Amino acid sequence: MTRSLHSSEAQQLSKTIEDMLVERNLRGMKTIQPALTAGYYGRAAEMIQRACEQQGTILIGTGFPVTDTFETDGPVGAIALYNALQTLGAKPVLVCGPPLCTELVDDYRIEPLLVGPHAGQDEEARQALRRWKPSLIISIERPGKARDGNYYNMRGEDISARAACFDSFMEQALCPTIAIGDGGNEIGMGNIHETLQSLNIVPSSTTCTELVIADVSNWGALGLIALLSWHSDRDLLSDIDPMAILQYLSQKGSVDGVTRLNELTEDGLPASEGIELIGRLKHLVS
């Protein structure tokens, strides 16, 4: 049995999830939420479901550089999405730069990116898009270019030398694009660039078809998986073990994006927060 993501019940469910996932307002996402048209989780889930029904390839860009490695927020949600999309019949591919791509290549389909500014960024994306022919592209916690062409972290530090470019994938895509972010400096936030001027960040100018926001980007992936579970009448949320994913990434050298420590946390929050959220979402969509 499947349920319609167009129904009034689905629209209300989407709105409930949208409010739930910004209720803590950790980095101002509740503040800027009115700039988005309500129902954005539902619309994004519908795009994903359509790509899964077509058994299409879905590119998932992730990996935010922190010092010389990558943060836990983004990859945890990307891996959870990867597994859920594969269960639903799609062919997911993780797109990221080193060191993340080299650490994941033995366990997942990977499209590697070059790190740092280089003249071939557009061609890099063009060749990958031609090779994979994606039905959908998702960006989760990927740094997005600011209007000056550089990348900045939440502290306002220029991280361009360590950032790979996924923006070109979004800009050249011939398919729908979804972006998940939690602070305003991520890919997709260009959709509400002017609204982000109120936050103490250097905002991204890269846009997408549908922007999805959350207090923690990993949680945005959970919200989408919850809606996919509701639509397909399959308990995809029970397949997610945030602690196991965090332990896997920690062994690969991940750090928390806030504390910059190799620990089993997401943006300074213990794994129990994400586990509790999964329980709330399961109750909501059951």
C-alpha cells in the first residue's frame, strides 16, 4: 500500500515535521523558516519517491571540511538516505572529496571530487552528470559558494582551499535538485539569500529546486526518510542506527563540526538526540 504525498494528510504531516525539525532554532533556521513555502519536506519527498519509482540514479553530495578532515553532520544523514533509497529501488551515489571519498569507497558507490579551487570544476561536474545521468541530485551539508566565489564555515573562516565544488552539479543539473542545510552557508541557501542577511554568517548563493532546513542537517535526512516511510508504508526509520554510523565515521577520522573533536556527536549534540528524534518521527508516521 502507498499513500499520496499530495493529500491533505501528507501536507499536514510535512508541516508538522518542518516545525519539529527547527523547534530548537540552534542556528536560526526557525527564524528564517517563514521565507520558505510550507510543505517543502513533502515536495522534496515526492521528488525522491518519483526517482525511486523510476529506479533512477540519485547523486548525494556531502562532506563539509573541518581542519584537514570532515564533520559528522552530513555524512550520517547521507548514509541513512543512501540505504533508504537503495531499499526503495534507486541507485544512490555519494559525491564527495577526500578524505571522505577515500574512506567510503570500499563500502559505497562513490563519485570523487577534487579539493580546492581549480579551473576544471564545471567540466568535473559535466563529465560526472554525463556518466551517471541522475534522476535527482541531493546535497546535504555541503558548503555553498558565497557571492564572492569563496566558501565559508560557520565561523566566517574562508575554507575554499579545503572545499570541493558540488555547486557545479546543482547548477548544471538537468534533473530536480534538493538541498539540506542548517545554517545558511550550505548549498541551496541561495533560494533565501536575502533572508539570511539577518544571521551572523557568510551565506551561500547556490540555489536548488527545493530547499529543506533543519536544526541539524542529518536530521533533515531523517525527516525525508520519515515521509518516504509514510508514503511507502515501510518502516525505513528502524533501519537507521545513528550510533553505528557515527562509530563507522569516527574510525575513518570524522570530527564534530562544532567541537572539532573525534567524538560520536552531531554539531555538539550527543547521538541520543538523533535517536530520540527517530523515535518521535516513527510515532508520527506510524
